Amino acid sequence: MWIGVLGENLLGPVFSPDNLNGAAFLEFLQNRLPVFLDAIPNIQDIRDRGMWFQLDGCPAHYYRGVREWVHENFPGM
């Protein structure tokens, strides 16, 4: 399960497959996360102040496509 916290906004929850893999997580990042972010009022103001994107040690987070997406969308991570 994934839940995001952004300011006073909760995003999700999103239930993932039993065995989350890199391709499924990348699909979430590319297609579902933007929908959540776009629904937040004043999202650009929040982005301008800075956002954190935190991943834990889940193997799906180390999938090459996921790492490339994170580095492109959250430079410096």
C-alpha cells in the first residue's frame, strides 16, 4: 500500500499487487501519481517551496526505470 503526505493533503491510498515489481511501480509513478498531484490545490506553490520524494529499500524502487524517473522528476536525489 502507498500513501503520500503533502502538506495537509493525503494522497491515496493505492493498493499495489501482492508482489510489487519495478515495472508496476514505474507505471504508478508515471500514470497515477500525477493524477493525485494535479488534484491538490496550489500544487505549484507547494512544488516551488520544495518537495521530498522518499523511497525505502523495496527492490522495486531500485528498478532502472524508476531510478531514471526519480532523478528526472526530483533532481538531486
